[in-house]
Amino acid sequence: MRERAQKSASVTVIAVADADSYLKWVAHTVAQLPQDWSTTVRVVEGAATPSVAQMQAQLLGSGVEAEACEMRTLDALADEIRALEPDVVLLGTRGPTAWLVMERAIATMERRPVVVTGLPGISIPAKRLGVTFRSGADLFLLHSRREIRAYEEIAADGALAGTFALATLPFVADVAEVADGAAPRGSEVIFAAQALVPRLASERMRILESLIRLAQERPDLTVVVKVRAAPGEAQTHAEKDAYPDLLDQMRAEGVEVPSNLVVSAESMGAHLERACGLVTVSSTAAVEAVASGVPTLVLSDFGIRDAVINPVFYRSDLLGNLGDLEEARFFSVRRDWLQDNYFHDRADNDWEPRLEALVARRRESGLPPVSVVARDELTVMQRKHAEVSALGATGGLGSRTVARTLPVVRAVAWRLRGVRKLLW
């Protein structure tokens, strides 16, 4: 009798995020689940916890309200998962947080949930460390055929082999809906800034100089430096030499920044509705722009290589340079690039039926214990660094001590590597 009642009950889902871009992905992924499934969204308090303003911007259009996304410490979240025994845990978090949730909650449960994880945007190049952190998941969502091939190759002999599932980025259109050379809808040129690339301050200054020239030559346009975080806010990746700071530096040095060049942390979706073009180094915003029919420019001035996170755009017809930006030249995507890169037919997605099958299996016979390999495969220092990266000051005295000593340990390790090179 109890078994029958369980089968007929609504499927319960706890969706977890820990940073701005992951919250956006989680909320829009949750919106694709069956309407009769019961879902709650939790945000882990840690090193990258988004502000209320960031949450509101990232949730726009998802149907999830910021007020419904309750904050939890990692320990409180682990207690909640164990107490509620949901059918599904959607781990939309950075790798270190995913590992800690798996280890401290999922791995301790006798009747564990189905665990779904994934990455919130462009995931080429595939990275083994990201796979290691998420080991134990039942489904790992990726968003293109190209990504599936890349991740299956690096995880062929690992705990996640066979778990990669094809999904459409939840905030982009089907390939059939992508317009050829759609007419611009507004007068904004959007520069989608990123925390990681380009790496050097001098390279970032070059971009700002080109944006300033564009704004000076085209007073009819609003040139927007679209940032992910306002001053004092965290984001998925820590940023050095943020564009607003560099603009302030330029002003202090006497550079005249036109009034039609502005900095904004408003949602990308809102800006794309007013855009005549989007420029980026490698952001997933380029995929969003293509989906919205907005002409796009992916800068190749800093190379086309894994370190710049842009090889995926090779042969997309979107690559250009700062000269194109200064002339407001933006491009339409090459049609044969789409199917292999984020715009496959939605009918080809397999994550939803695979998830439903796993839920049915859990309810009928249960799931085997998870295989969390991160603790075995990472060094002590990598594990400590991961805890600090995930939890920040919320990780307790131990994490704060590691945070203080980590730079010293890194310096010593760097010097030892140098000595070994000299000796060997």
C-alpha cells in the first residue's frame, strides 16, 4: 500500500545553485520539468553567493521568483536533503560545491535521490577536473553534440562514463527558430564581459579603447559594458581587473569616456531585446544572441585556443576583431555550425526520458550507492582549495585558515617546481 502511494505521489525535486550563472541555468532547467513535479530551489551560501539583484536578473523569464530561492548553508542543505529524501537533486553548482553536496549528503543516504548535474554554458574545452568534482551523478547535462563527444572522451574510463545527456541550453531557441540576418531591434551594442578572459589588464584595456572609439564615432548608439556583478557582488569566477575599475582608471588618466558608453548589470535578456549587436571574447551570451537573432561578433584578437575558451566558434562565421567592433560590424551565424553547436533539434534531447526512467527505477527498486571519486583523485591541497572556493568564509575556522595559508603554500610549491627543473 505504501509503495503504491509513493508511485502515485508527485515527483519531488530540490534544485541547488551556488553562483549567478548556475542559478540562471537551474531556474530555466527547472522550468522544463513536468508541470506536476514539485520543485524547490536552494542557493548555497558560500564564496560566490549571488546578491538579490543578481538573482532577480538571472531569474528573469524563468518563472522562478527570487523570494522562492531560499538560502542554505552547506550543512543545512545536506540536512534538508537527508530529511526530505527528494526523488531528484539537481546540482547546478560549481564543481567544488557539487562534490561537497555529493559527499556530505547524497553519499550518506540509504535511499538516495537521482542526481542530475550540468554546466551552465559553453563547456568546450572539456575539463577533467570538472568531471572529477561531479562524479557520482546519474545524469550530466551537456548542450551540444560536440560537448557530448568531448566529455565522453575524457571520462571514458571514469565514474561518469555513460552519464552524459543531451539537453538544449534552456534559454536558447530551437535551430529552426534562428533567423538569418535578423533585423536589429534596437540601438544598443552589448559587450558581454567575462571574468576569466582576456586575462591581462592590457588586453582588457584594448577592448575598452575600441568600445570608446565606437561610442565616439556613433553617438546614435548606446555602447553597454554588460557586467555580471556590481561592485561588492560575487560571480561564478573571481575577476581581476574588472572593466568598471579599468574605466575609472582611464578617466583618472584623462581619457574622455563618452556618455553613451555605460556599464550595466541588467539581465542579458533585457539587453538583447534592445540590441543591434553583441560582442564578446567567448561568452555564452554569443549563443543567446544568435538565438535571439542579434548579429554577433566574437573577438579573435587574443587568439583562438582553449585558454581563451573560444575554439567552439571556429567556422561559425562570428569571428572578427577589434577593427570590426570599431566599425560596428557584426555577423550572422553560419547555418551548418548550428546543429553541432547548441542548436540541435530539441527532439534529439535525451535527458528528460532518461531522468524519468531513473526516477521510476528509484521508486521501484532504489539506486546503487554513488561513486564519489574526488577525495581519492585530488591532492590534499586541491581538496582544501576546493572547500575554500566553494564555501569561502562560511566554511568555518578550518577554511579560513586554509584561505590565509594557501598563497604561501602555492609560492613554496612553485619554488620547489623550479628547483626540480634545475636539478632534473
